Amino acid sequence: MSKKVRWGVLGCGTIANEFAQDLAYTKNCELFAAGSRTLKKARFFADKYKAPRAYGSYQQLLNDKDIDAVYIATPHPFHMENTLQSIKAGHAVLCEKPAAVNAKQFCKMQKAAAGKGVFLMEGMWTRFFPAMRQLRKWLDEKRIGDVLELKADFGFHFKVPPEHRIHNILLGGGALLDLGIYVVSLASMVYGVQPKEIVSVIHREKTGADDQASILFQYENGASASLSCSSRFAMKQRVCVYGTKGMIIIPDNFYRPSEIILEIEGQQAGTYDFEHPGNGFQFEADHVADCLEKGKMESEIMPLSETAEILKTMDKIRRQWKLKYPDE
């Protein structure tokens, strides 16, 4: 590229810090500005990562015409509002997953981006790791035959006080939006379609937020996916994709994979290492930069239509639980 993509980070919390840190490992990106609800916090963030500009409000950040792309790193319920503001200002948007609380919200975001002619993508960073790209390549090549079963677990024990957003349903708290989105999106990536049938069970904490769920998908061809997520205990975070000729395994930490195993029937299993520096946000940031250089309005790896369909699936799951968020 003739110049690096200048990123503005909207929101300066934990995930924003990880994203900013990883911009140092990108090929074509740089942190240019930080925006927070207070100038003090924005300046601290900008100084920490050597960004030249800091703003004490989100709108001030969006008014900066020198910014090429905005990374939305605010809590889930604010994603739509912040994205719509960014689109109105004419900025390309990478919105942290889940892109919206529900499919209806994302439809508004998608229409706004199309109307303004700007790039929009959900920040499902897991898809852009080299190991995950390899998984997709093997699936495209039918290395394990026809895929018939996916097993994926994602759980953390959130040792945080009761007032933390993970426990607060008013802030989109709960395991599904924070962690379940990973396994639901993974199933969408593996099968390329949404399930025809969904069966699920949930455990709710005292606040009303979901903190444990088991979800079973069945597809038109009879294949299935067994998914689970939890915010009250840790899981192995392991993925197994089973096919008619073998299996693909991500043994641990599939959300940021560095190792993947291919096991073909009758052959010795092969283990492939994809070590990387930092947290791994550099891969999605570089992908966005590549899309912008080519004048694309969306990603072919995380297309807007798929994000919309995934959120529809998430909505169906919550309807089974009779779980609603504010304003729904």
C-alpha cells in the first residue's frame, strides 16, 4: 500500500488495548487516534501505544477526517449506535463481535453502510488466524471428506465482581454474546449454512443473564454441531471437526489457535504449528487494510450476509430461553 491505514479506536477498554497492541505486528496499519468518554483516559491510551491524537468523546474522534478506519470496542449494546455514527462520518468500520445485540440492529448497520458506500465488517478475529485459514483450506479440499459433526466448547471462569458487565443483562451480559458467538460463528464457517433445527438448554445466574448453555444444531444433510459456552467455569476450548475420511482438531484455545491437527484414516496424524506474536488481532486488521486497498465494501471471509444470518441464529436460541435484552 502507498500508506498505512490509520486506525481510530472508539472505546479504550480491555479489548481495545489488545487490538492496539497488535497493530504493531501489522503490515499496513497504525494506531492514529483514540477516543474515550474522558480525555484523560483517551490520552493515557494514546500515549501508551504512541498514537498522535486523543479525543475526550466518541464524536470528536469521528470528526477527524484523517482517520481511515474505526475499530468499535464498546460494550455490545452500543455497537449499533457507535457503528451508525462512524458510518455517518464516512469511516470504514470494524465492529467487535458480536456486531450487534440482534439481527434487527445489524440490518440497520448493514443498510447504513451500503447507503453511505463504506466498508463494514464484524470483528470475528478468530477467522483470520493462519491456523483457521488452514482449517478452511482443508475443508475446501475435502481432506476429511464430508463433514458430519462439529464439537466446540468455549468457557471462562470470569472472576469479576457482580457489577461487571458480564453479569449485567442491561449491558448485554451473559455467556452467549461474549463466548457463544464464537462457537455459533465457527459452526457457520464450517458448514457454510445455518442449522435447520436448534435444541438448547441454559442456566441463568441471579441477574437473569445466561452463564452456561449447551446448544445442538442439525443441518439439512443430517450433519450436526454440538456447542457449549460458559462464563462460570473454564472449558478446554477445544474444537473437533469430524468427517467421513478423518478429523481436524484444534486441541486448545481455538479462539486464538496456534496449533492444528489433521488426522486422516489410515495415516499418521500431523500436527501443524502456527505460532504468532501478540494476541492475534493483527490478522483481521491487515485483512481490513487489504479490503480497503482493493476498494471492497465488505470481507469475503466475514461477509455481512453471514454476520446477519449468525445473529438470526443467535436470536432463535434466545427465543428458546425467553431471554430478551433492553429495547427488544
